[in-house]
Amino acid sequence: MKTISKLMVIVLFGSIFLFPQNDIKFEKPILISSAGQSADVTLAGMLLKKSKTEYKALPMAKEADLEGINTLIIVPGFSSKGLGAAGISRDQEKARVNALVNAAKKKNIKILMLHIGGTARRGQQSDDFNQIAAEASTHMIVVKQGNEDKFFTKIASDKKIGIKVVDKMADAAAALKEVF
């Protein structure tokens, strides 16, 4: 009996030390930006408002916009309409997102990935943006429908990144409140 109890303690403490990001807290000020220029960045802002969390949203944020920021929320998802409205190509958007992520890391700004677009923001057009944002993040909040194939869960496991999967987009507001 004592051996089983010791083993349980080792497993419990081992899991705490392997995945300490699961209890991470993010700090304000917050900047929300897009990775792929989908309208989901606007929805993310509404979720933060619902959780009574102040933020600044700049879908086309650049390194200079990170001044004074403690948390960068990246909302991935490709939109050809969004790219057209922004007047940029897919490659230009990928370069902007990579530069933003690298600048945030250089400035020790925590990155939270928020994937709320479900299956509409997955697939060939979106998954490179999803991968960039997920791999750069400190923690992820993902709507279950967008993770049916465990795309984000696998990245979280491989990279030791905390992840919270919520049933629907409305549940993401409570998940955001938990981390701020």
C-alpha cells in the first residue's frame, strides 16, 4: 500500500513540474492581434469585454505596438477577405506574424493563443497560421470544434504548452477570465 501511495505522489508532483504552464497567469496591458486576418479577432475582443478585461486590438500589430504590453493574444485563422481588406498577401501576413512573435519573445511578452473559429478556421489555408501561433504561445484556449483532430492538443503536448479546450466560443470568456 505504501508503494502505491509513493508512486501516486511521484506521478502527481511529476505532472505538476512537467506542465507548470497550466496554471499560468497573464498580466495586463493586453494586445490582441490576428494571424491570418480573420474576423475572429473582433470576436476575441467581445469575449474579453464579456470577461471585463481591458485590451487593445490591432489586427495588423507590429513590433512597435508591443511597447508597454505584457500579454499578446494571437487569434489565428485565414481570411482572404481580411487579407484583401488589409491590402496584404498571405506571405506578407505570415512574415508579419513571425516578426511579431519573435519581437514578443525578445521582449519577454507572454503569448496566449485564442482559437475560436472552429472548423472554419482550420485546414490548408489556416493551419500554418494556427501552427505559428500555437507553437509560439505560452498557453492556448481552443474551441473544441477546432480541435477535433487534436491538432492543438498535439502541439501542446509536444511543446509542453498549457491548453484549455472549451465546448463553445461563449465558454472562452470564462477561460480568459481564469488566466487574467
